[in-house]
Amino acid sequence: MTFFLQLVVTGFALGMIYALVAIGFIIILKNSNAFNIAQGHFVMLGGYLGYTFLIVFGMPLWATILCTMAIAALGGIVIERIALRPLIGQPIISIIMMTIALSSIIEGLVTLIWGGEYKTYHGVLPTLTITVSKISIPSEPTIGLLVSATAVLILMLFYHYTKMGLAMRATAEDLQVVQSMGIKATTVYSLSWVIAFVVGVLGGILLGAISGVMTPLAEIGLKAFTVALLGGVNSIGGAIPAGIIIGILENLSAGYLDPLLPRGGLASVFPFIVMLIVLIFRPHGLFGLRKVERI
Amino acid sequence: MLKVENINVVYMKVIQVLKGISFDLEQGQIVTLLGPNGAGKTTTLKAISGMLRTEDGEITGGSIHFNGKRIDSLIPEEISLLGISQVMEGRRILEHMTVEENLLVGAYRRKDKSEIKEDMEKIYTWFPRLKDMRKRVSGYLSGGEQQMLVIGRALMAKPRLMLLDEPSLGLAPLLVKEIYEIIKKINRETSMSILLVEQNAKAALEVADYGYVLENGRIVFGGPASFLKDNDIVKEFYMGISSSGERKSFRETKAYRRKKRWFF
């Protein structure tokens, strides 16, 4: 039982980080109607940046998070301005191709700067171990949970209760209407890339602390995609429970199913199987916005 | 106030849709553009609001002035800031947002918070039906309510000129009447100008001061609304009434169409 609870709790923390990354993915999907293939690469870059600031520069965690977010925000603005703004009004496939190009560029940059090696900053984070009766949660997942939950909360409040959030939601529904109301769509796009990049690197720092940083960390992008599909591709709120479900399932299958197989490895596949089954019965995902149909 | 001079519009660099459209619109006037499908009515509105750019269209000649400022090279966001608000065809509500949020999107570029509140109340008095539904998700409103909502949303931007594209589309005759009465009322109370595109010539000429008939990208006919209303050709083509006052069959109209020639 202790083992089970332990898995669930760490899975919950992991899932919250997935949800955070998935929200970045969904915001791009809602506003530009395009899959952002580079979302996972933002995560990977975040992990390496986290390593650089924490280990190489020896900065505390909060300063690392702030610096990385600042770099990501700048990166988001630059990416939107140079790579994606010229594609407004072009077919969606060209935007997707551009995100593939971005992912290659980021991967190349990371290899160039950090050599693509395995880096880890385990144990550098402040100790924040929580022990409830027999379950003790190590500090990395605890910090991951706290930071990502805060970030998700801030994002949700921003998206639903601020004027800029209103503009983002409106742009997601109808670009022409928004333009005819004088809202600058380019500002909204720019902001959506900033958010996607920032939540990506934030997820990267947190995940890097848990599992170490390597170029395959970019595969988290695929997991964000799963979370988005499970929660409903256009539902930001849906990403939170979906992320948690995926995180817990992944941990449980790693704990219980992997030992049964000679080589293991079911943990990374299991969430996808669950996603497929859910999509058969709920094609819009668990919390997806349906197209409004009047009778 | 609005001066459209000899504009040509080309889509995708090959399809010429407007071939030299010119007309004027004065402060407080309602001007209507009539004509069959594909005549270029909506394109004219999009040329004014700048919305052509998002559809791969381009103004290749002529000029558009609004209050003395040339606007044909501006982007839609800038044009909207000058006080031109477009209500697009087909009730383009933001369907997952509530009625109130839709209205707030209209007021997005305004800074005067207290006045926005007042204006919202004003819109609720013009469209009392919206008031009861303000917390509802707008996608579930009825067609007429959605049309009221998009007009209300455009009004929230406090425009000096509203471009109104087919407000009667797909609505029951009584509802069309109700909406046109409100439009007329708003025009009287706020002295906002309206450029109205409409297939329903009868309803449009009822409220308009001036009317122009477009065909194949040209203005073929125009004048004060009272003149157009009594004009035989307009009556026959757009209202289905022959000069003797009785309804005419579609077959006869078609035969007449073939030999018509009525450019200015």
C-alpha cells in the first residue's frame, strides 16, 4: 500500500508538470490551429538552461527559474517575429513544418553548446521532503508539484480573468472578428509563443531535476500531445486532470507492470494505450470543447 | 465621411472582383449596397475594413478616404481604431464565450471603464433579449439573438461607421423587421453612419437614405432610397413585383434579364 501511494503521489507531481507543458502546447494549438512539434524541445532546452544556471553558475533555484523564464520569453518573441509571423494566413501545414524546423534548430543548438551529454543536477535543489505517515516524497517531485501548480494557476487566472486573456480566447475562436474589433492579432500570437516557450522551459527545469537532462527529454513533447488529446485538444482546464492521470498511470505501470516483463519499458507506452481507449469513447477528449450545436 | 473612389479589387492576383466602385457616405447616413450573389457587395465592405488582406485579396487601384484620411493601405486593426466596425456576414459570434464576454471583446481597445459599463447597459436596452442571456454561452443563442449580439459587439467599439453585412440572413421575416427597427433607432440616437449590404432589398431600402445596385463588380444603378423603392427595375429584380404591382413569375424575370442593359 505504501508503495502504491508513493507511486501515486510522485505520479501526481510528474503529471502536474506534464499538464504545464501541455498547456503551452494547447495554447499554440488553439491560437494557430497548428501542432507545435518543438514544444518538447523547449522542455529540453529548459533542462540544459537549468543545469547551466544551477551548476555552472551556481545560482539558487528561484534565480534559475527567473533567468530561464526571461530567456524563454525573449526566445518566444524572437521565434514568433522571425519564423511564424510571415506564415500568418498561409496553410497550417507550413506552420507545422516551421515548428519541425524550430525543433531541429533547438536540438542543434543544444548539441553545439552542451554537447548533448547527460547532465544532472540531482540534489542541488533545496531539500523539501514531505513525510506523511509512511510515505515520504523526495524534494524534486515536491518542488516540481509546487512550481508547476503555481504556474498553472497563474496561467488559468490570466487566461480567464484578464483583458489580454480575453483577447487570446477570442483570437482562438475567430481571427477576423478579433481583427475587426481592433485587437492586434500579432500581439496575441507573440504572447502565445512566449507562454508556450516559458512553460516549456519551466517544465524542463523541473523534469531535469527529477530525471536528469539529455536530448531525448524532447520526447516530453509527445507526452504533452497525449495529455492534450486526453484532456481535449482545445481545453486548457482539461490538461490538468489529463496530465495528472497520465503521470499517475505512467508511474503505476513503471512500478507494477514493468517488473513483469523481461525488459520492462511498458511505462512509456501505457499512457498512450489509455489515451487511445479514452478517445474511442470520447473523441473530444475528457474535457474538450465540443462544437456548439443548436437544435 | 467615407469616400470610396474608383477601387479595383483582385483576389489571389487573378480574379478581379471589383471594377471601379465609387460612392460617398455622409455622417449619420445609412447607405445600402444591393445586388445579386457574387456582385462584390461583401468585397466592397472588406476593402473598406481592410479584411481583404486575410483573404489574399488586394486593392489594385483607386482610393478610400475616411474623414479625410486615406485608409486603403492600412491593416484591419488600424482601420478599426479609426472608428470603423465591421459586422461580418453569417453571425460570427465567439461561440464558446458568454454574451457578456462577446460584448467585452468589442470594447477591447477602449480605456474608459465606466463608459464601457454604461454602453453595455445601453446595448441591453436596445436588445433587451440579450440582457437575460448575458451569462449564457453565446453559441446556444437563437439566430436572431446571435445577430443582435454581433451588432451589439460592433457597437461596443463605439464606431463612427458600421459596416453591416446581411443582418437578415436566414432569419424569420418578423425578426428581420425587429432588427431593422433597432438599427434605425440606433442610427437616429447615435448619428452613427451605417453601410449596409443586403439581399433583402425591401427591408434595406426601408431604413436606408441612399442605395446602390452592384452587378459584376460595378455600380449599375444608384440614388436616394425613396427613388429606388419606386423604381421599376429594382422592384422587378429585387422585390419580385412587376410594374403593374402584381407578383411576377421567375420565368418572365429571367427572360427580361437577358436583354437588360442599364448601365448609367
